[in-house]
Amino acid sequence: MGFVLVFCLNEYVGWNHRMLGSYRAVLGHFEQDQWFMVASAGVNLALSFALFPVFDITGALIATVVAHCIMWAGRIVVVFRRYMQGSMGHYLCMQGLHLVTLAVCLGGTWALCRAVPLEGWLGLVPRAFIVCLAPNLFNLLVYGWGPDAAYLRRYAAGVWQKLIHKRSA
């Protein structure tokens, strides 16, 4: 279970730093976060050697999470200092909300799956159902009625209208 939790955290951090990296890549100025990248590689290597004997593959993944956090921090600094002045506080608050949401999704899903009394293959089906349903419902509850979701609903409705209009034409 530890590996699964660290893997989920790695994906969360990785997606976030890659999104900022794409933004930075479009605008250029690669040299501004190059030292964060070098530090990330060095820390990843050192931590992997230190943590692997203790935690096996999970230790290497923990090192990767730390390395991704270093890259993410570098990209936050570059993007928000150079291109998006004044919005770093909002970004960090939203990331805090996202981390809390992630923790509740992981913890809640784990607790629900653990409560399933069936073992082996018989327990796989209800657990798969829980894993698919619980995090999505919680995310819908937290994010489903905000301005971003409203924009996506309007956009989807526009696409739907275009499809319907093309079919009737």
C-alpha cells in the first residue's frame, strides 16, 4: 500500500510540474530553472541509493517524488516570477486544496476498500467499483460546481450543439 500511495503522490507532483514546464517551454527561458533540474537529478540519485536498501522500490520512488518536487519548485519560481506576477499565492492555495483532496480521496478509498469483507478475486469487483466511484464522486463534490467546471460544462454543451446541428443539417 505504501508503494501505491507514493506512486499516486508522484503522479500528482509530476503532472503539476509538467504542466508548468509546458507553460515555461512555450515561453522559453530554459536556463532559468536549469539548476533546479540539476539539483533534482543529484538528489534523486543520492536519495535512491540511500532509500532503496530501506524501502526497496518504494524508496526509489520516494526519491523520485522529492526530485519532482524540486523541479516543480523551480518551475513555480520561474513561471510565477517571470510570467504570472501576483498569482503565486492563489496557485499555492489551490495546490493546498488539491493536496487535501488527494489525501481524502486516497484515504477514503483505502478505508472503503479495506471495509470490503471479501478476499481474493471475490473482493476485487467491489473494490474496483469503489476505486472507480469514490474518488470521482468526491472530486465532483469538491470541484464540480466551481467556475472551471462551469466553463467545461458550457464548452461541452457547445460541442454537443454543434454535433446535433451537423446531424440535422
